[in-house]
Amino acid sequence: MATWKKFVAVGDSHGDLVCKSALDAAVKFVAHYKPSLFVHLGDAFDFRALRQGIKATESDAFEDLEADTLAGYQSLEKLFNAAGSAEKVYMLGNHEHRLCRTAESHPHGIIRQAARDGVEKMESFCGRHKAKLLPYHIEKGVFRSGKVTFVHGFTANNLSVKQHAEHYATNGGVCIMGHLHRLERAAANKQGGAEGYSAGCLANIDAMTYASHRLATSRWSNGWLFGAISSEGQQIWEAKQIGNKWLLPTGVEEM
């Protein structure tokens, strides 16, 4: 009989733009499912104040940044605590990368140092929760368990799920990504076969006004992915809200 390793993968909670009901449902599910592996796929913070880059004379973005940072850590704390003793992985997304980029190259020294302090806080937080922190990077920002590969995501188009599976999935494996905010499954053209999955998001989609003019936003939905991994293969399920209920298969049973 195969030994199965249960996992949960969530992503794109976006700081103070989080959907509180979706977050609460995910936290409750993680505590109930008791995974051996918990992965946050990135964009736990929105960092919209850094979207165009903070200028030396700007101060009005501070309150937004403070609220966003606080809410982001509160969401991560709830999820990590629910995961208990599970192996934890937090991969930075393109939104966290704004902070890293500011810390590395902002021309104003005070802002650059403040961003460095923010990066150090993120590292300290993960250390305290014994979570592996991965950068937003096409090679270093990849985590694998068995034949399941996890990434934040590096393209955002109609073929992204398929493209990521073809690039990152092993033969007969699966690539799970965040970034797209939509629940999607796609087969990849790969020897031995492969599949790609997009994990939806935990964000309040209506509150993300900077994306309200995009047709692609109509495909966004709250949700997350979970499943089981063994040496013989893997099974992936999606958690999706139907009406005001979350209907979820749980457990692993062999027949």
C-alpha cells in the first residue's frame, strides 16, 4: 500500500485586500485536513504602494503600506498556525518582489533601508514558523514534492497553466501555480504526460480596483488546491465555493 502525503496549496491573499470569508474557510479546512505539507504560493501581500515605485518625496502611501503589511502577516499567521507541524513553504510572488526590488535598488537610502527591514522581517517571520522561504525566481523559486512542482507563476495569459506544466512538471507529474487568480486545469504536451493547475486566490476580487478594467479578471475566483502525493502518483482536488458553501472531498482512501 502506498504512503500518501497530504498537502494544501493556497495563494494570492494580497494583504489588506484579502477575502476574509475565503481566508476563514481555508484556515478551517487546513486545520481539518491536517496536511503534511502546506504551501503558500505567493502574493501574501499586495504592496500596491510600491507598484510604480515610491519616490523620495512621497509619504501618503505609508498608511496603505502599513495596513497591507499588517493584514498580510495576520493571514499568514492564521494559515501557518492551522497547518501546525506540517512542512511549510512560502514562495514569494511578483508583489513581494516589489519589496525586494526596492530594497536592492531604490535611489533613496532611507526608503531602501526601510525595504531591507521589511525583507528581514519576512525572513524572521518564516524562521519563527519554520517555513521555507523561496524567492520570486524562475529557477530558485521552485519547490518539488514527489512529482508535484509548486511555483508562483511567471506569465499571465490564456496558456499560462499549460506553459508552466510543460516547463516545470516532471514526466507524469503536475505543476501547481498561483499568480493567475483563477481555478484551472490543463494538460501539457510532454513525454509521459503532465498536468498544470492554477490555484485560484484568497483575495477580495471586487476590492482589486486596479484590475477592474481587464477582461481576464472575469475569470478570477476564490479557491485553493489540495491533494495527496505518493511514490506512485498524485491526486489533486480544487476547493471552490458553490453558493455560500464550500463542498470538499477529504481524506485518502484506497480500495
